Amino acid sequence: MERLDLKTISAYLNGAHLTRWHPPGHEPVIFVSEKAILDPGKAIRGGIPICFPWFGGAGKPSHGFARITQWLTDDVGDDHVKFKLAATEATRDVWPHDFEAGMELSGGDALDATFTVRNTGNVAYDIELALHTYFTVADVRNVTLTGFADCDYIDQLADNAVVTQQGEQTIDGEVDRIYQNHTDDVTITDPGMSRRITVKKTGSKSTVLWNPHVEKAKRLADFGDDEWPRMLCVETANIGDHAVTLQPGYSHETTLRIEVEHV
Ligand code: BG6
């Protein structure tokens, strides 16, 4: 599959999918499974899959078609790439709307991702999206998360019960949560890698936190049974009540900035 290897980042045209960010002076930040399938039309397990134009529900393909569709490059620089995707017969078969989407990625000391979508049709529609970022951690059981205190989340492992997050957070089992009305920065402090990752965003009111833990990892064909301790997804999203309504001619932009520091 065609991949762009730039200075600090790599990305596939399939899905406009970033799979590497290696900031100078740090270990790589983004996790990709050793079992990831790199075939056109398949979602890559790891990196930053783009979930669009839907996240959950019964919609097929799961998480939308953007992550399994071939995008075009619009602009490629030293450590910067812009991808674009517009409606085709194939996308209209699964989602009957016109749109133009862009994904701009810039590497360096920080990673910047900007996802845009414009309604180029004549009717309004709703979109969901997620920049489904997989982070590398030394051992997820030892990381501490901040940025979710007092925020309500939908617990996808408990019949979508709504729960309020208390204070700092550690991960000691499977987690699959959608934090709603969440706009704060999230930090992942990882003592094993002596680093802190900060996730900043704009144009996003949902954040998904996901780790499959032992049993779900076994059920994922493209994920090693023993890989779950080494990753954590913190996903910059707009889901459910925070789906975005796009009137004809209007655009939406979601940005993600990832920073890393030694601690
Ligand atoms: C998360 C979802 O965002 O992605 C989980 O909340 C899901 O429910 C996970 O299991 C992985 O999804 P997929 O489609 O890439 O296997």
C-alpha cells in the first residue's frame, strides 16, 4: 500500500492514516499493532484512523468509510501532508451525500492534525467523526490520565450507562467510554517511558477512551493477544448528541495537537 515517509511522520493514502510520529529527542508516540493488516479497503489497527461520517450505531462499514477509502494527496512538504476525499459512487452507495473532506498532518516537535469537511450538496446532514488515536505507553496499568474530572461518560461496556468521572484516572481493566461535552486537554503520564503526552483539541466535544484488555484483545484478529498493555486510545471526536449538523455549503473543522515532554 502506498505510504508517505516524511521526516517525523508516515501516513498511508488508504484512510489518510497516520502511522508514525517520531518527535526529535523522544521515542515514537503512536502505536501500530504488529498484526495490523495493510491492505487497501481494510482499517489499519493503530495510528490515527479517521472515523467518518459515523462512529457508532448500526452503520456499515463500522466507524464509517473514511478509514478504508483511498484518499488523494493535495499537498506534500518536508514534514507535512494534506489529503483530500470527495464523494464518489462508492461513498454514495453507503452514504447518499456530497462532501469534500481534508486531513492535514504536520509533524515535528508536536503533531498537528486538522480534519475538515464541507457539505457540497443541497441538503443538510449530520456527521459523526473521530480521530481514533492509538498512543504507545510502556504499560497502560501504570499510566495516569488527567483531563476528565467531573465529566460524564457513556460506558459502552455497561449498556451505555452515564457515569461521572471522579478525579485522576488509572486503567485497570477493559475501558470503552465516550466522554461527552468534553473539550479539556488530556494528559497521559507514563512513568515507564518517563514522558507525558498532552492531547489538545478544537472543534470536538466528545473524547473516547479505549483499551481492549485481555479478553477483547483475543477477539481482535488484527491485534496481538499481548499488545493491550502497550497502547491506549484517546480519540478526538464528535459523537451522538455532539454530532455536527452541516447545512449546504457549510464546513466543520476538528483539530488535534499532540505534545510530548520528558518527566
Ligand atoms: C473504539 C470503540 O473507538 O474503537 C470500541 O469505542 C471499538 O467499541 C474500538 O472496539 C475499535 O474499533 P474497530 O472498529 O477499529 O475494531
